[in-house]
Amino acid sequence: MNDSVFRTRTKGAVVAGLPDQYENGKAARVWNQYIGGSASRTGVYKEWINQTLKKYGAQNVLDAACGTGVDSVLLLELGYQVWSIDASDKMLKYALKTRWERRKEPAFDGWEIEEGNWLSNPLSSDLNVPEGGFDAVLCLGNSFAHLPDFTKDQSTHRRAIVNFYDALKPGGILLIDHRNYDAILDTGKAPSKNIYYSGNRVRGLTTSVLRVDGEPSMITLDYSIDVSEACQGDEENDGIHQSSAKKRRVSRVRSTDSSGDGGAELEKFRLSYYPHRVKQFVQLLTSVFGEQTPRGVSGDYQAMSNLDAGSEVPNDVAYFIHWIQKSK
């Protein structure tokens, strides 16, 4: 059944029988407005990702869930050589547009952008992969949680992690994250802070938990996104949005509720996720990379060393970011 809510379950993970939710381009535009461009990334995020990549000597980076290319642009501007993939061509068109607009810059002229599939090996048959593999594979922005658990035993998730592993050179690192689903399952609400985006478009957020046979199988977040002109100031000067904000419009609903938004023009935006608990996610990673390989977890960029089997997961953390190294 069609309704006015954009469902974006499949970001970065299209497989047979699972349609691209960005197919008509409309949801991609709302998503683009929600996350903003590279200028909307928080300073601490830029510093953290740069320091982490430099610590492991990374230079060749695969952005495995590039979407509109926000992180890829950030990495290119920091001096990394970047390859970018995503499953949605409607999302990739924003990255391709940015590459064209900045093609006279050597880093952007050499930026490879292709459609990809986490469940394929290689992840994209069209990429010119550096000899030996990538120094780093990134799957950030809570993207991995969009991949459903088709088999109910997480073998689909493990297959994707194996493909990330195979894309790395020996000694390379995987950076991958997810929301604090422990907190969402325990409290019924998603933490309100966002460590990645500094935009100001979210006007409402409703959290739902789908349980099957008593076990949580999906988290759904329903956003109300302000797409009014008054909220576009941060985008007019951003490379990805500079012309799209002027040329494109999406169908809008003018708010008349009592939330204080007055005449704001709102779009309803639905995101659905598999609820990865942080300790189980560590087990998923080590089942592929090995128990003894160097690894770590950060909670909102702060290193966490107390996530043993008997410890409680803090509810005040919004995102967990994992790093794990392939054996040399």
C-alpha cells in the first residue's frame, strides 16, 4: 500500500526481491535535505575519522555506503584517495553531480563512483580496486543496520562483513557503526542527539519496535523533516546542495499542528533498521576478523573498554563506532 511516508529501508543493500526505496528520486531528495552536505558534518566527526585513518596509515579508502557522497567529499578534501559505492543510483546522482562540478580539482577528477552491493563479492565489479585491496573500508552513518536479517540467524549480515573483509588489504581497517539499539530497545526511544549531522531540519521523531515471537526484529523511526525555504540557509553554500536546493522541490505538507512549527513545510520520512545490540555486533565482527585481531569500540567518539559480557550498555550514548583490523 502506498502512503505519504518515504520508506528507505534498503540504503546500500539492494538484493534480489528487495526494491530500491529511492527509485523515484523523491525519497533521495528528502534524505539529502535531512543529512545536509559536507558542511553539516560536525567538527568532532571530521577530526575523529581523520585521526583514526591516519593512525593506521590509510590512504586508499572505500566509502561503502556513500549515499549522496557527503563523507566521500570530506575524505577527498582531507587528501585521501576515495572510491565510493551505493546501491541506489538516485542517491549516487548527487555524488556524480558534485564530482562533475569539481572535476577540475585533481582529487575529484580521480574519484571513482559506482553502484555496489554489500552481498556481492567483489562489492562492485566496476571499481578499479587498488592492488592488494583498500587501506580502509567505511560503512558509517548507521547504514549497515538498513540490511535486514533475511535468514533470522544473521548469516546475511555476516556475509556482508565477509565481503568488507575481503575488500581490505592485510592490515587494513573496517570502520562501521550503528545506533545505540540497546538503549532504544530498553527505553522505547531513540537518543535525540546526532553526532554526525549539525543540521536543524528534524521537527519530530517517533520510535516503533517490531517484535516477532517476542524478539525485536526491526526498529522504525518516523521523522518529520522541515523542507521549507527558511531552513535551507546551511545548504545554499554547500557543494552538494548549491543548485539542487534552487532547482528541485518535493511535495510538502504545511504544518498546522501545535508543535510550534507554525507554517513549517514538513515531509514524513521513515527509516527502518535491524536492531544490532553492541555486544552481539562485536561478536559478529570477530566471527569474521578473528578474536585476537586489534579492534575497539567508541561511544560517540569516546573509547569504550567496559563492554564485557557482564557490563551494562550506557543509555546516554547515541552511536557506537567499531573499528577492527584485518590481520597483516
